[in-house]
Amino acid sequence: MNRCAGFCAVAFLAAFTTVAAAEVRTVWLDDLELGLIKQGWGKATAKKSVQGKPLRMQGKTYDRGVGSHAAGSFYVELDGNTKRFQTSVGVDNNSNGPGTISVTLVGDGKVLFRSPVLKNGEAPAVIDLDLTNVKLLAVRMDDGGDNPNFDHVDWADAKFTVEGADPKLVPRTYPHEEKVLRTPKPPQEPRINGTRVTAVRPGSPFLFRIAATGVRPMQFSANGLPAGLALDQGSGIISGTLADKTPATHKVTLVAENAHGKAERELRIVVGDTLALTPPMGWNDWYAHYDRITDAMMREAADIMISTGMADVGYQYVNIDDCWMTFAKHKDPKRTGPQRSDKGDILPNAYFPDMNAMTDYIHAKGLKAGLYTSPGPLTCAGCEGSYDREEQDAKQFAAWGFDFLKYDWCSYTKKAANKSLEEMKKPYIKMGTILKTLDRDIVLNLCQYGMGFVWKWGAEVGGHCWRTSGDLGFELDRYHDVARRNAEHWEYAKPGAWNDPDYLLIGYVGAASEMGEPIACSLSPNEQYSYMSLWCLMASPLFYSGDMTRLDEFTLNVLCNPEVIDIDQDPLGAQGHPVVRRDDDTEVWTKPMEDGSLAVGLFNRAEAEQPVKVAWSEIGLKGKQRVRDLWRQTDLGVFEETYSVPVGRNGVMLLRLWPEK
Ligand code: GLA
């Protein structure tokens, strides 16, 4: 049989028809798969505002279009034959709120349209874009420079004029970017890294591993170590209990030596009541293992923290999140069982057969161990919480040898008498007070998602760091907006009191909603460097929460730059924040450092490369400045009044400036 006879004729005819009469059609944005529009609040809605009301701007209603909310973004895949995109965009007029937004539309990495700040009650911006040959339209909705309150965005009459395939909303994507390794390989000679100041309460056990890069074997020594502490010369682990319990600051000179050279650095050991004098650093298992976590995985993470060199730049805590206890019900029977012993002691599930053996294992490496519970009857994942057993549990955690506690509100809502500030503080005051009575130092992390302006009272109730918002895993692509929100509370950060914008979710991480196996992070390489820079500028706790067994060279490069980490760990404890924000989507963040220098982040939040500039006068500086590129660890020179540099899409240039004498 000649198979081609019929088939080929049809194919030929079809091709001929397409070429001869390329049909010009209208495709409405409201007919596309709107679930792919990412936004800060609510859901993108067809033909209605984000509140489900008729689309309305400056008193005029529109039958077609999409109601959305800033900050947000969407990506439209085109085949090059979409001719136009037309819409009127502005703030929906149904609410009386002071919404302000701006939008940017980028075609294949080139800015095609940038609106001014659009306000509620004002005329929408009319957009009519030529999209010929464009393959990817990236749309960003921003908060207009203030905050996202009432930022209801209407894309009225939004439509594409199409000659080829239908435009398609696609998940977040970005033009190809090389995974450039910015952090140089550590030199062979020793460099001492991480915190320069550490605290211990009078009488508590002390443990500190000197973080140092450089070729092993390395020989450590410490001059001025207070009596009661001993240093292991081969591993650099200092441990013991200080003989003198008087509050004091002991200045110790740490020395690391190998075949290639010698490094010295001062470490201040502060005997006093305030812990976490610099933001805690480490790993938390949540976004890698969820309800699959085991003792073996925790030990493995500790091993990897050492073998990858993470511990050599200052990572220290190895923390279990939720799910180490038993569940009432779980698909894995080994995770169920009695919640407490006859004496009421909390019981770990069968995957944690011996907590003391596990913390001993972690401590033997000079690292510290952390765990998690809730003040409510159940944790967020549904395990046994500490409600009404706070003291018994806290004592148990100390007896098991833990050094860090994440205290997650979760089901406490059911126990709080009302929504008053007093009720919000209550469980944290309780735990904070109990921890102070223990003979072990336990850093307390308040996890209650920023309720009741926790940054104003977190330290006073005994917390050392507090989450300022919900789970970052639900809005990772908005890490920069999350950072901006967290940075609004910069005045409250100080040694022992840190705003926590949540974990470092790069490498292989699971999706917060599914709790599935980790997948490759969806942020671009530039974005990952920006993310880490923001976290360091904000003096955030630095907890990596991806899969330790799948750390690759690039992820480690982002996580392990000692000069970048120095910004985070600076003993002054100031939190950086944005000081200049321009309409072209560039931002300048600054963070004052203890030595009188200034850390400066130049951020480009646009979808395309552009120069980002800073004038010394804008950031409170006078005179010549010596400028260093921290990611690449190179001096850029001395600059008189300004500095400007091209920065890639969603990228950063992280600098440190010293006044030039
Ligand atoms: C909450 C917290 C997360 C994580 C989970 C565990 O969602 O915010 O960080 O601890 O609970 O269930």
C-alpha cells in the first residue's frame, strides 16, 4: 500500500492552508491558564478583580481582563507570531485602599514597557506592544515602592493579536544564564572564618569549632583561652566549662597554621546572658526531608557539613525540624506509637532511637544540634507538641544535649484565649523563661510568622531570632519582596536579636505545599547570588534547608563565600536595608560594619541587564572610598564620589567600602 498517497496530500494541503491564510485571531489573557500567575495575595481571576468584583478602574468597568495582585509575575510563551499585546493596566477601583503598583513587561530579556507608579482612582496605563518575533513575555507587578496593601492589579481588556500558535502562560522561567562560580576557591593557606564573637551563659558547657579554610592537616592554637576551656589542636574544637562564672569578655587569639602559612583572628568569648551574638548559621532538614527525617540523615548532614567545607566558613547548627516525634496516624507505622511515656516524657519516633547518641555524634564534630516543637498540642505537621508540658520537654531537650529550639506556634491558636498581644506572647514568655533556668545554652527561635509585630518583643520574651513572615517555601520566587518586608524591621535587629526571613532554599529543595522529594531550585544563578547577598545584608540567621546529599559546586559556591558571610556575621549586628530605590528597578542596600566599613548591595530587579549606580552622598558617605567586590573577592579600586556597574537580570553586585585615608 502506498501510505503516502492520502496522508501526504492532507499534509500538503494543511501546510498550504496555513501559509496562504495565516488567520489573525484575538486570544484573551482571561482565557489562559491563570493558575500560573504568581501573586502575593488571592488568585488571578478571569473577568473579575482579585476580590471577585467587576474589573473597575477610574470608575469604568470592563467585561474582559484579569484581576491580580502585586507583587506578582507571569510568563507567556509565544511562537514569534504573536503580533500585539494590548491592555489597560492599573489599580482596581473597588476598594478604597491606597493601592499603588507598577508593572514591567519584558520580551526576551528586553524591557518593552515600564509603567510609572499607578494609583487607585487614577487612569490606567494603556499598553499596546509589538510582540513580533518575541518568544517569551515576562510580566512583573510591583508594589509601587511602598507595600503590597490593596495592590489589586486589573489587566483590563488584555488580549493578544495572534497569527501563529496560541500564547501560553508557563511556569516561572528565565533566559539561559551560565552558572558562573563567583566565589574563588579558598586559598591553600589558612583563613579563619565565621563569627568573631560567641556567647556562653555562666556555668554552661562551651563548644566552638574554629572555622578555617585551607589545606589540611592544620594545627590550631589559641592564646588567652579562659581557664576551663581546652582546644583540640588537630580539629580546632574548643570545649569545656569556664571556671570563672563572672560576666566578662575574654579576648582570645585563634591561630591556624599549615604547610602553606598561618592565620590569626581574634575571637571574643562573652560570658553573659545573651546568646546568639551573631546570627546562628547551620542546616535545618525541613525542605529536604519533611516527615521522612531520621537520625541517620541528621548524622549524615553533620558529616557533609564538615566534608563540604560548610563548617569551615561558619555553618554550625544541625537542626531537626518537625516530625521527630510520633504521629497519631501516618502511612509509615514506624512513625506512629505512644506520644509520651508513663511519666509523660515526650517520645521520639522509631527513627530516632537514641537522641543523646545523635547529639554526641554531632558535638564530637564541634557542631551543635537543634530541634523543634510547638507550644500547641500538635506541631504543624500533626505530631505531639509541648502544650502543658513545656518545662518537662525543655528539660528533656537539654538532657538530650540540644543547643537550639525552634518553637512553632501551629495549633496553639486553639489554646490562645483570644487574639490579643498578651495571648500571642504568652507561650513564648513561658518557654523563654524556662530555657533561662536550664544549665545548657539553648538558642530560641520564635516561629509564629511575624504575628503581633514580633520583632518588637521577640528579644524581651527570650527569643534570639524570630520569623517575620510565613513559610518562604510558598513564595520562593518572591524572595526579594520577602527580604524587603523583613528589612522594614531593621531597627529591631541587634546582637542576640535577629529578624528571620526563613531558610536558604537553593540547591535541591522540596516544595512547601507538597512535602515531596527535593527538586532543583527554580531560581536563576543571578537570583541565588542576590538571595544570599540579601540574607547576609539583613544579618539573617543563615540556615541552609536543601538536601545536603545533593550539594553541588554551584550551590556551595553561593553558600560558602567567607567574605560574604562576614557581612552577615559582623559583631556590630546592624541589619542592612534598602536606602535607595529607583524607578528603573534598581536598589541600593547598605549595612554598617563594626570596623567602620559599609557593606553595599547594588541590586537590579529588572528582567534585563542594566547599570546600577550609587553616589556616596546617597548612602551617607563622604570622600574617597576603597571598594571591594565581595563575591569575587577582588579590590575594584578607589572611587571619588560614585560607583556604577552593569548588573545582570535580577542580579547583584555586593561591595564593601572602606574610607580611603
Ligand atoms: C511551619 C514552619 C515551617 C516548618 C513547618 C513544620 O510551617 O513555619 O518552617 O517548621 O511548620 O511542620
